[in-house]
Amino acid sequence: MTLFDKKGRSLVGREGVSRCFMICMIELPDPYEAQRQLEDLREELVHDPYFSGVPSLHPEGRKTALAFHAKDDVAEVRRKVIKVLSELGGKVVGPSGARTS
């Protein structure tokens, strides 16, 4: 989701640049519980042999092993994160602050 080049010029509409992106946040009833469960999930995934070949889950890569991020995470990881957040009662809030679900 890079909107500008190193010189500050807009990249929107140029070849190879995504035509859309989404900005939102998730409102959680208990952020501390969410943090605990996401840390548990991250620890589980880092030690799961199924994901041993996923570079973002290696601590030296400083990606998912430290923090989840959709662009760095494989689909299976994104699905697990979404499942945890939905089970915690997370509600997606759009840029205007309006709940979308």
C-alpha cells in the first residue's frame, strides 16, 4: 500500500499499483484479552511445523513472528487472526467511525 514514491510523487493510477486499498480498525470489547490471544496464536504459529517454511514466521525476518500484518501473512495466518478477532466480538469500524458489521 505505497501511495507515494521516495520523492513524494503520487503512484496512484500508475502501472503495477493497486487500484484499491482499505483503511479500517477493529473495535474490541476487551483489548487486553485480544492481545493475550493474539500473542498465544503467534507463539503457536511460530512453533507449528506446518509453517516452518514461511519466512515471515521466522523471528530474524522481523515480520509476523513479531506482529501480524496482512501484507506479510500467508492466507492461513490471516484466516486464523480473523477467526480470533471475530470470536472476541471485534467490530470493524470504517474511516468515518461507523461500524460496518
